[in-house]
Amino acid sequence: MASPDQADQADQAGLPYVPLEPYDGTGTTGGDALQFNLNIWYQTGDITFVIFSTALVLLMVPGIGFFYSGLARRKSALSMLTLPLLALAITSLQWFLIGYSLTFSPNSSPFLGDFSRGLFANTLAAPAPASPRIPDLLFAVYQGMFACVTVALATGAVAERGRMLPCVVFMFVWATLVYDPIACWTWNPRGWSNRMGGLDFAGGTPVHIASGAAGLAYSMMLGKRRGHGTQELNYKPHNVGYVVVGTVFLWVGWFGFNAGSAGAGNLRAVMAAVVTNLAAGVGGVTWCLLDWRLEGKWSTVGFCSGVVAGLVAITPGSGFVPAWAALPTAFLGAAFANYGTKLKFLLRIDDALDIFAVHGIGGLVGNICTAFFAADYIAALDGHTHIEGGWLNHNWIQLPMQLADSFAGGCYSFVMTCLLLFIMNLIPGLQLRVKEESEIVGIDDAEIGEFAYDYVELTREVGNDLAAGETASMYSEQHSQYPVIGREKTRMPAVDFRTYGMGSTSN
């Protein structure tokens, strides 16, 4: 009779499973695929998990577009949907050409990498520099999605008055000069913050503080929208449904953003998923209750803003903190972000989409909470990470480390963004802002020539028809293309044209 061990071996013999073998250091690319099976260094489950997480992070980009578009006015709705997709395309190219190399090259300085991995050169099957459980190439693609999300967040600052061509140029240059250095010092094992002991699991500083500071700088350099501070800009989000859809995309995508940052399908990724979902719910309820306290209304936009603020706050600590820590982190992140929306009035900066409040302040709160709640046993759930922990482990020095990383990233992003935009605005053809008449008709019409809604063209035709009718007799053939008989049934009445607001500067 076969022993239990022999029975287990017999059961496993027929399984299509490649056993994991330690990486033996065969070349910078992991070996010659014509001679060796390069898959033996990795578990297929880990690779599958990170590929799926990459797709989830990509889903966040259109989520940003829907969120921003819903908050903007109708006449700029399509531009807010388009810019994040352009950021995805431009930043993906930048990341392939030089971005990954500048961020994660193995011989980088404490501040910036070199060009040795440009065009993904020597990037294939060797273990990733910051995530040894997956191959370098997969890590490069996954981290590229983080760069895309960051740029998409920052460029929302052009809302309703920025030209698109300079914004596209800004995407490439800003990713190179701002995002890549901050990500290098945060996540590259040779980066100064990483070596100092800074804890940032999924992008508190490189993604959120950097994009929040850049959004504030871009808004300041662009100037205020036409009618800022008057009744003309006293409007509500034009499509709350878009805001909800964008929030759902972001909520779902954030599981790949945080859990995928574990670099493998392990218990640390599970914990990151748990705190991500908890933080989203707590943040949404917190913001909603703060708005209800003032207005007595259960604001859908407020709830969605709180969800995002809670997700932002938990991001840096998602792989370091226990599950219960998601509650105070999300509460504080949403509360400070909610009150942070008032800062733009004190600073006299027209941050139309509150990028700095939600991402800049939310990211700072998240970094600080990580210093308090980080625990060594949570980081060790992946089987190989060892940290000193935060205040839970009596590591009091962690708070100054987190503050140093946060303020260095925020100040660097703000100053470099201002300098970059100042120079761009001096270059012919790269002026940042549209002309006043273009701002009046809307960015969609002036910069794209297309609209988010078909009825915009319908009301334009009706408006032209009505204008032509003012110069003709009521019974003239010039008055309309429609026959006189039945005119009331075949034409949209003037009141509908005025209701849709074509020609109005406030819609």
C-alpha cells in the first residue's frame, strides 16, 4: 500500500505545474529563452495576479476622466474625458523610452536613474529591482500604469481654460522631470528616501502629493477662470452620474493599485485589499456627513469625493498597517481633505477640481498615518520584507522620515511645475491658456470641435434657425426649412433652445 507521501507525489505528477527555483543570476535579462525556460524563476499565480492588477490600475485612468468630466461644466465635459486618455498614451510612451530607466535603473543615484534601461533594454526575466517575486518586464509595465495615473491626475488642473497642446507637451516633460525623480527616491532601492527608511507602499508621495502639488501649481500659472468669484461660476457639477461612474472605476481599480503593489499574490496583498475597501467606505461616509452637517443633504458628489480621499489616504500605508488602521486613516484623510477645499480661497487660486485638497492633503495625511500605524508583522506577510515599523513598534523616528519625504516631494513638484509652465508659456505656440472667446464657447468646441452630448449640435441648429427667423417674415419661405403647416410639431420651441443654454457663458 502506498504511503501518503507517495500518493501526494502521484497526484501532483500529472499537474501542469512548474516548480519555483531560486534565481541563479544568469545575465541581466534572466537568461537565454532559446536555451532555458525562464518561467521557472516565478510562480505563474504571482505573474497572473500582477498582470490583472496592471489592468485594474489602467481602469483608473478613464475613472479619473469620468470623475473630472462630471465635476466640470457641460461645455468642457469632453476635454476632461479626453485628457486622461491622452495622458495614458503619452506617459506610456515616455515610460517605455526613458521613464522606467530614470526611475528603476539598477545603477541609479539617490535622486535619479540613468538611461541603461531606455526602450526597456535588458528588461525581461531577471527579478524586478523592487519586487523580486515577478520579472523585470512585468514590473516595468505595472509601474508604468502608476506614472499614467499620476499624470492624468495632475493635468485635470487645465479644466475649462487650458489649451490641450501645451498640456500634452507638459505630460511628457513633467513625467520626466518630476514624477520619475520622486518615484526613484521613493521606490528604487538606491533612492535616498528608500534608504533612509521612508515607508510608501503604493504612492503617497510620488502619485498623490506630487500630482496634488502640480495641480495647484498648474491652476496658479493658468490663472482664474472667466467669472471666478462671481455668480457666473456658481454652478453644480453638470453630470453627477459621471462622477459616480468615475468613482466606481477608481474604487475597483484601487485594488490593483494597492494590492498589486505587493508584487505577488500573497497575504500582504490580501491585507492591502482589505484596508483599501474599508478606507473607501469610511472616507465616503465621513465626507458625506461633514457636508450633511452644513447643508442637511446627502450629497452624492460629497460621498464620491470622500471615497477618493479615503483611498488616497490609505495608499502609502496599505501594505504596512493592520486592518483596523484603515478607519482612522480614512476618517482623517477625508476630513482634512474636506476642509482643505477651503484653502484655494485663502490662496486665491482657482483649483477647479480640488486636486490639491483631495490628493495633496490626502496623501500627506496618509504618509503621517503610516508613521503612526505601520507594523513590522504586516510588512512581513509577503515573506521577505522587514521594516522597523512605526509608532506601533515604538519606532518614533518614522514620523520625521515620513514628513521629510512628503514635503520634499510636494515642494519639488510645485517648484518644478511652476518653472516648467513658466518656460513653456514663453514659447510660441505653447501658451497655456485659451483666448477669452474660446473659454466662453467652451474647451470642447474651441479645442476639440466635438461635444460630449449630441443635443449640443441639435440646439446649435435650432439657435441658427431661430436667429435666421428674426430677419424674415413669419410667413416667409426664408423663415425655416420646415413647411408652415405643422410648424409647431416639427420644430423645437425657442424655450428649449434657451433651456439648453447655447450661447450662454454659464453652461
